[in-house]
Amino acid sequence: MEPEKQVEQVADAARTLRIDVRVSPEEKKDLQTKATAASYKKVSAYLRDVGRGVEVKESIPPELRRQLVGIGTNLNQIARLAQAGKSFSSHEAQLVQALTIIRGYLV
């Protein structure tokens, strides 16, 4: 058994106390959405970590990760051309497309 899973099972076995919290249907949905976005299977685990001050981050979908890697590669190529004093106007369309994709995820 993996060490992380052992710790998880030991921690679950040691958890004998409950804290009941009432939430509205909208709050429950919001908490479930945030927990899922951060790759938590259970809202209780998400709330436990948030309550203990653990930094919780949303996971990046694989498609977005692939696009960001491609954008980074394109930007590096353009930066190399600019540093070498070469024109990068032929790459302008790629740059605009990359910025459009990024903007779409930020809005």
C-alpha cells in the first residue's frame, strides 16, 4: 500500500468527531463545485483542508495545460527572434490567437 493512502486511512480511522454545518442549497452547490475543481472527491476533505489553512488550488484541465504549453513555446520562439533583432511579424497571428485563448479562460 502507498504511504499516502496509509496515512489517509489512519487519519480517517482516527476521525471520530463530527461538526455539523448548515448551508443553503446554493452554498452547498458552490462548495461542491470548488471541491471538484480542486480535485477533491469529498467536500468534507476540501472543507477540512480549507479550515486548516491548507492552500487549495484548482487543478488545470489537461486540454488547457496542453494549450498553455503550446503558447509558452510560441512565446519563447517570438522572444528569441526579438532578442536577435529579427522581425517576428509573421508570428503575430499566433500571438493574437494565444492571447485570445488565455483571455477566454480568465473571463
